Amino acid sequence: MLCGTAVCEGNTVCCYKKAPPLALCISPLDYEKLGCEKMDLPCFTSSDCPGGLNCCLIFSQDTSGGTVTCRQQLMCPGDGAPTFIACGTNLDCPATRPNCTFLTSTPKGDFSICE
């Protein structure tokens, strides 16, 4: 896993802090003790995310844009207000929003959301 300018390998994880800026590889046992923050991982579909996470489109409150990052399903219900689960196929979508529907084209290809 990339962590700042280092790569965490073996039994280490990335400890990330916004203030003061910090990113270093540590033992998972020290993660909470050091007050590490979770980094948002960019994604295009749920297949880009670690197991159990959804690729989540979150629109900003001022509708100027949004972010697409890996999130737990509770943090991205895909209920359309103001979050959507990004998808590649219908298999990426929850039963409550089972259809993977085209939203827009991007330089990486077509971008779709669960509806």
C-alpha cells in the first residue's frame, strides 16, 4: 500500500494525519493509539475498492461537484441524497437500487451509478 513516499509492506499499515501532515507505515496495533485517520481511496467502480467497500459518489452540498471514493455501505447508502454507489455492472448494486445506469462519460470511460 502506498503511504506518502513509502510503501507499507508485510505487517504494516499506513498512518495518515491531516494536521500536522504525516504519512508513515506502522504496526496495526498502534493505529488508534497514534490517532491515525483513514484515507479516502479514489475509485471508478466497486471493483477498485478493498473488500466490503463500495465506490461512492458524494455530491457536494453546493452542487459544484463531488468526490468518488471507497466507503463502507453505511457511509454511502446509494439512496440518491446526496450519495450514489458507482458501478460497472448490476452486480455492483444493492438490492434496493439494482440497476447500473449510465451517468456520464469520463476520460477513464463511462461512469455509471446504481439506481
